[in-house]
Amino acid sequence: MATNEPAGDRPDELAELRARLSAVEAHEAAAPPRRHRARSAFAVLLVLLACVLTPLSVAAVWTRSQITDTDRYVATMAPLAGDPAIRTAVTDRVTDEIVGYLPVDSLLTSVAPADRPLLNTLLGGIGQALTDGISGFVHDQVQRVVASDAFATIWTDVNREAHAAVEKMLTGQGGGTVVIRNDTVVLDLAPLIDRVKARLVDNGLSIAARIPEVHTQYTLVQSDAIPKVRTGFRLLDLAGFWLPVLTVACAVGGVLLAVRRRRAVVTVALGMAGGALLLGIALSVFRALYLDRLAAGVDLAAAQAVYDTLVRYLRSAVRVVIALGVLVALGAWIGGRGRWAGTTRGMWASGLGAVRRAAERAGLRLGPVGRFVHRWKAWLGWAAVAGAALAFLLWSYPTVLVTLCLALALVAVLALLEFLDEPDGVPAGARRPG
């Protein structure tokens, strides 16, 4: 009887201990220690700084890439050579410039003095028609040059040579092929003029050889906000590499200081994605304001093409940050303790378990490989995450497609680790999912 009494009381004592432990855990969850308040406050401050600095960091990276990378700048400007609105605007601008140097009166110098009175009489009746004919001929030749592959080559060469002046342009100093005149950014099309002059001479308009060297200024951007934007570019250029580093450091510091780190990861990831989204919205708002304030006579379609081309890589960077933030937040959420997260992990493990059981029925035996993966599974998983992050950081200019491909590759590696996980003496079908 004495030996059976402790055995009878043991379940009651165990139940009482479990109840006390549950009460202690519930009390700790309901009332966090007072010492965590300062830590949480600093964590919130760092997370907010990371969210605020994100749009500035994206703009700083874009600015620095346009200044320091010639190929990147040329790639930014290259699509404009094939834009119909730009081709039309350039054709009209170059035609007007050349025709201005080809007055009908200049034809008098090519005839004998005795025949000039007769020619004057004839020109009095058909002078306008002759001028229109010459203008049409010049326009046709310019249009052919602009529509040819030669124009794309000229456009690329001009912008490559102009890249040395881009930094001066962004910092407010003129010079080079790209210059700022008051509130206007212009591009010098002198090489295109030279190509058209040679074509005109080859096609019989010999007086085109008398045209002097012409520096045709084609307006890229015109806005009274350029001085303010120039100041912003200068500040972003000075921030350069360190602003993105500071942003990431704030995000990591906020997560490390947070009491609930997984929730902090979700918060900072979505917050940084929201900051990038605000930058994208600001670009669209500024586009509308810029186009509304264009001077009369400016080709609206060409101005739209120039603006959209100039900021297309900046918009791409905005989309990358948004996609990355959503993916990181999703990954942190799936690893949490929520009911839906647990259900998702259960479905993941069940699906891989079904594949594993089918492979075992087909004769697959992992042996030491499965035991090795089981022992080091957590480290291997974090190594895969670190590898994906390193690949993203080392990629010159990642796009949304690159980001999604890296995420899918990471998921594939994690799935492979789950598939190869085989603890000692525990068949795949007998393991608990999760």
C-alpha cells in the first residue's frame, strides 16, 4: 500500500506543476519585464529610421550609378534613340537648324552675275515654293539619318562622351556635351548635324558644304525646379555608399534589439517596402507636375519619353525593394508561431513527406547523407539564406526577376534539405511535420 501511494499522487503533482508553469508563462507574456522598455524604444526608433531612410537610399544608389558607371548611364539613355517622339522632335529641330543656314538667296552665288537678274525674277514667283522644296528635301534626309542605325550609334556616342559632364550637370556646373542653361538641360547634337551635312552634299545639295560647325541644342529637361533638384542630387551623391549601409544597419539593429525579433523582421521589411512605395508614388506625382509646367511649344510626348527613360532604373529599384521587403516579411511570418503559419509549414512538410515516402518505396536510401543533413540542418538552412543574400548584394543591378529567382532558388534548397533530412532510426513517414 505504501509503495502505491506515491504512484497515485505523482500524476496530481505533475498536473499541478504544469499548471503553475503555464501560469508563470502567461504572466510573463502579459507583463514583460520593465527592463525591456528602453530596449524596445530603441528598437522602434531604429526601425523607423530604416523605413524613412529607405527611399533616400534607393535614390542615392540610383544617383551614384548614373554618375560613376558610364555603361549604366549610356544604357539609361539608349532607348531614347528608338522612341518615335524623340526621333520626330530631333528631326524637326535639326531640319530647322540646317534650313536656317540654307536661304534661297545663297543660290545666287552659284550662278554667273549676268544671269542673276533673271534668277531674281524667277525667284520672286517661286521663291516660297523653292524654300519649301529645299526644306522638304532636308527634312527627308534628316529623317532618313535619324531612322537609320547611324542615329543610334551617334546617340550612344554623344551620351558616352557626355557622361563626363553628368556629374557637373548634377552638381550645377556646366560644360561638356550635356550642360545646364538656367533651368534647362540641353544636349549638343553637333555630330548629327555633321552626318546630315555630308548626306546632303552626297545627294546633290552642294551648298550644304558651306554650313559652318553648328552646335544644335536639344532640350532634355526643362523645369524651374532644376536648381532644387540639383541640390538634392548633390546631397545624395555625397551620401553615396554610406546611406544604404546606414539604412541596413538601422534595420538590423532594430531587429536585434527587439524583444520579439520575428515580428520586428516582418515590421521592418514591410516598412522599408512601404518607404520604397512612397518614392515610386513621388516619382509619378513629380512627373505630372513637371509635364504640367512645361513651357509652351515643348513637345509633350518627347518630354514624357525623356522623363520616363531617365527614371526607369530608379523605378526598377523601387520595385526590387518592394518585392524584397514582401518576400522577407513572408518568410519571417511563415517561420512564426501563428496558426496560419503553422498550417502552411504543415502543408509544406506533408507535401515533402509524400515525395520522400514515394522515393523510399522506389528504393531510395540516404544513409549517412540523411543523418548529416539532420544533424546540421539548421546551419545548412541559414547558410542557404546567407548565400541568397550575398548573391543579391553582389549582383550589379538586381531586378524584380532576379530577386524572385533568388527567392525560388532559396526555397528549392530548403526543400531539398527537408527532403534529405533523415534522423537515426526514424522513417520519413513516421516523422512529425513542421
